[in-house]
Amino acid sequence: MAKGFNRGPAMGGNPMMAQLQKLQRQMAEAQEKLAQETVSATAGGGAIKVTMTGDQKCTGVEIDPDFLKETDAEMLQDMLLTAVNLALDKSRELQEKMMGPLAGGLPF
């Protein structure tokens, strides 16, 4: 093995390993923040609202009762699907915004 290669902590440690550990801590913190952040999306002119966390868990679905009086099951399904997909897109954008800069810190 080459001299100085893979030195332990007593001999100065590995700077790349320290950087990776720091990045790992930052990513864990960002993931915790994502789990607390929420985004919302609406469909049907606001008749349906879906709320989702930054780690893509659905936390709420609201449907305007008046919308139910005027619609059929197929339209309701389409609007729900639209709102869920929009909320997922927003959640992914939030995730990219928070996690993207960390990926730039990888030493590879």
C-alpha cells in the first residue's frame, strides 16, 4: 500500500470521507425539512385541492361540496388525478430545489 494512503483519524484522517459525512448530514437535514414542507395543487377551478409534503406524502384532499352536486364519478376521478399529479410535480420541484445543491457538493 502506498505511503500515506488510507490514513486513519490519528494520522489526519481522510478529507474526502469527512466531506462525504458532512454531505450525508446535510442531506438528512434536508430530507427532514422536506417532510415538514407542504405544497398544494388544485383542479376544476379550485373545486379539488390536494396537499402533499416535500417527501411526496399526500396529507389532504379537499373537495368542494358544490362540485359534487354538478359532477359524475368519471369527472371527479379525472379531477382528482389531475390534482394529485400536479401536487406530485410541485413536491418534486421542491425536492429538487432543496436537494439539488447538495448533489453539487459530491466530490466525484
